[in-house]
Amino acid sequence: MGLRIGNGVDAHRFGPGRPLMLGTVPVDHPEGLVGHSDGDVVAHAICDALLAAAGGPDIGALFPPGDPAWEGVSGARLLTETLAHVTARGYRVVNAHAVVVCEAPRIGPYRESMERSMSGILGAPVGVHATTTEGMGFTGRREGIGCQAVALVESVEGA
């Protein structure tokens, strides 16, 4: 079968002194997300979904958090590197979709920019939705942001 689907999940806590990047787009918020890279949970979840769909390693194995080469790296760069990995495995991206889980910031004003940016990087449609947890859990307490993503890839003829 030529189609494969993958799922990805990421979460990071808020921390001071960092810009907030979501879906490769800067988002106005008093704190950013703490991580070895830029903490972009949307890009990271999509990377993991793409890697799973292509039968590759997870994002932590491909871009180890202790490796100085990936320190502070952008979600855009990780998506670009992930696309190269997926392509090298003989697949092309059909589409991806992410659901951002947070109480704040509001995702609506940034949704189209995120979709446009990530679609441009991957050369395929990327959708972004958002939800809250109605005050429950770490996202409900506004301690961080989580994201779930799904991706569909198709084997390239002759690969």
C-alpha cells in the first residue's frame, strides 16, 4: 500500500526570556516554551507524525536534545530536515494536521500564518486547529502548551 499515516505529540512548559514560536510563526505572549530547540510544539508534533508515517525514528532520536548541533534550532529547520528524511525514505507528504492544546495564547489570529508557513516548507497542505482543556491539567493551569498531530505520506513510484 502506498499510503501511510503517523501520529505525533509534543508538549513544553512556559519559561521566561524566550520568544513563543508555534507552527514556525512568532506568537505574541509574555513567555516562550522551554526546550533544547525553540520549543515549537506544533512543528515538533508534525515532525514526529511525519517520521512515524515514513517508518523513521522519532524526533528525539533524529535530533537528540543533548546534541549542541540542535540547540536553539527553529521548528522551520526541523521541518525542513524531517522532510529531507521522509523524502530519502521514498515518501512524499500528502498532508498534515495539528491540534494545539492551550488556554492561552489564542491560536485563531495566527492559524493562517502557521498553515501557510508549514505548508510552504512541506510542499503539502497543513491544517491547524486549537482546543482548550477547560482549565484541567498543565495546559489548563497555563503552565505550557501541548500539540497532537497526524500526517499522511505516500510512497513515491519507483522508490
